[in-house]
Amino acid sequence: MLRATSLLIVGGVFLALPARSQTTIPQATAAARAKQREQQVNQTRPDRYDLSRYPVNDANERYWRNLLWSTAITEPQLASVDAAIAQILSLTTHRNLSSAQGRTLEMAMQVGTQLYLSNPAQYEGVKQQFLQTLERSSDAEWVAMAVSALVQGGADSETRSQWRDLIQQRFPQWRNHPALFTTLQTIESLDRPRVTPPLKDLLTWTIAPGQLQMYVICRPDRGVLCQTILKDRQGEFVRQNGQLWSVPLLTRSLHGLSSVFTRGQTPQGIYRLEGSVPQPDTEFFRAYGTFSLVKLFTPFEPGVKAFLPNRPGQISGLSAYQSLLPPAWRNDFSMQQSYWAGKAGRGLFRVHGSGEAPTFFTNNSRYPDSAGWNPTIGCLSALELYDQTGRLQQADMPKILSALTAAGGQNFSGYLIVVELPDQSNTSISIQEIESMIRK
């Protein structure tokens, strides 16, 4: 059993965290997980990447999407994989691709970024196709993804400036394209280190009266765990056993993509938080774990009931979004990431657990500081661990859901704010550090 061993203090009232019965999950047993991993490794045999046998066409869309996903999981370090991904990326300079070809190409760009960042020397072919895309593609989205990957892979200031100038020449309307605009702003910021406004201003600010506010405080290195705290509808920080209530979350993208791109890391900024959705069934266990998911909405996302309380629907524009931030933060471009990601079409962000073993994703081994947590393709990942028999051993989603329900009722709503706070130690921010900032 997962037993209630701690107390929440919400609005001065003590609330015990509920106990939850434990069942065996067949997909979480050691045997099932070994079989799942073996299937993914077998899927990435060199012969599977033969484009003469499996060309990128409408009929092979499902084939390539499955193979590219297996590639992202296992990160094979093979010349045949580099050659195949590079060949697919050459399509960025082609016109009149079908919708299916475009979707395959988009996923190849995402996985290609991941592979290139995992080992730039091994994936030289992918790098060369990123350069070709930058110089020749007429598609602003592909160009933005290519230059973003190249910059992350390492480039000096002079080279970055040359790329920025080239893009601005090739795309005179670059300011009107969210991905190009934010990518070029990010490149420029590398030579202008960000001066972070006071975190206290953000933590003590009320976005809207009577609304929950959940803060996810991260480091720029998203391989480091973020720390999550919560304010109730009266503006009081929720406490547990005398300390700030807190839960670690991981906001790292499996693919290493920037926040404006689909499947990129969780953007900084403000999200509307509107209740939860039950985990549908065992088919989605590996992706989301056992527990309900917390629903988040970007400013432009369809389906939001009211991004601003008492104003149904989406937000009207950047100035309206900025007004939700304290004055010192309104011109901080990093805190506009959720706005621009929403404008670029990103959505379906959730806070959820994971049914996959921490050893399932090969690139988890590069992030020992967040061992136990799994990456996502944009969502916020909570810890969820099972033993070899498939029994749940540890999970943070019940704690999150209980706190939100206790503070905001069964149909809780409010805001979630993601913010990066740089630090030379590059370790998770401590609760003591957050507490001291609040009390300054």
C-alpha cells in the first residue's frame, strides 16, 4: 500500500494525503520490460534503414514513424542510421511534399536533432543536411529547426551571427514566423547573457484573484530536476509537515529540441491549469503511467475554457499575456516561451507520470542527476517507479493531484508557471533557497 504519512496545510486546514491501493501492472514486470526493450533494439537493425527498400512515401509513413520512434528510444550509433536520416532530411529542400511525407520529415528532423546532439562526430551527415537546409530550404520551420540544432551542437559567435544574417536575408518576414522569430532571438541572447528578474516578484505576484498558482522552478539544463511549489486560492503557499509543499518534475525533451518546436522541451512561461483527465486505459500506461493527468493550456490553445478568468476562450495577444506577469518580468523574453509556443501551434501539455522503466530510454544514462525520471516530448514528468513484479513502489502524481484538489476543489483551476533560474552549481534549487527568496 501507498500510505498517508504526511499532512498538507491548505488555508490553515490540515489534510492527510490519501492512501492508495496497489495492484500489479503486467506491462511493468521485468519480463515485459525486457521484451519491450528488445523489440525496440531489434527494430533498429541496419537493414531497416534501407531507403531503396522503404522509400519515404505515403504508403510507408507508419513504417518510418515507428522506426524513428525506436531510433529515439535506443539512439543507435551507426553510420547506416546517419546516412538514412540525412537522406530523409534532404527532403527539406524539396517542394510539393505530400502531407504524409511532411510528417515523416518532421519526425526525422526531431530525431535527427536528438542524434546529432548525442554525438555530433557520429552524425556528421545529419549536420551537413542541417547546413543544406539552412542555406537552401524555402520552409521557415525546417530552417528554424536546423539552425537551432546547429547552434545547440556548438558554434562560435561569428558563425552564429552569419547564420542569423543569412536567415534574415532569406526570410525578410522572419518576425512574423514564431519559430524563426524565437530561434533568432535565442541566438542573439547567447551573446547577451540574460539578467534574471527577482524570483520573489514572480512568487509573490497574483495572476488573478482566487486562482491556484503552481510554480515549476528549473535550471537552464533541463537534465536537472525542477522543483514544484503551490499557492492556494487565497494566495498562501501550501505546506507539508511545516515546509513548503514540493515535488520534483522533469521538463526535458527526449529529442533535445527548443521549446517552440513540437516535441521540444517544456516552454517557460504561464499556462492555464484546468483540472485533470483520467489516464484512459492500459494502452497508454507506458506513456502516462497509472494516474490522472493534469491539463495545461498555452495562451492560443483551442479547448481552454478561459485562459483569463471570466473571459471565455483564448488570450487576445502579447500585451494581454504580459499583463499576467509582474512588472519586472514583462519584458523577459524567456517568460514568453509558452506564448510563442502556443502561437506556433504547440499544445496538449500535461503533468503526468510514466509507465516506462527509467532504463528504457538510452539517453537517460547521460542525466544521472535525474535518474528515475523519464523524459517526455513536451510535458512535465513526475516520478513513477515499479518493482520487477509490476507493483508500484513510488509515485508523485497522487501527491500532486491531492494537493491541487485540496487547494482548489475537485474541478481545480488556476495557473502553472515554468521558470528557469540560472545557477553555477547546476543542481536543483532547494526548498530552503526558495523559502529564503519568499521571505526577503
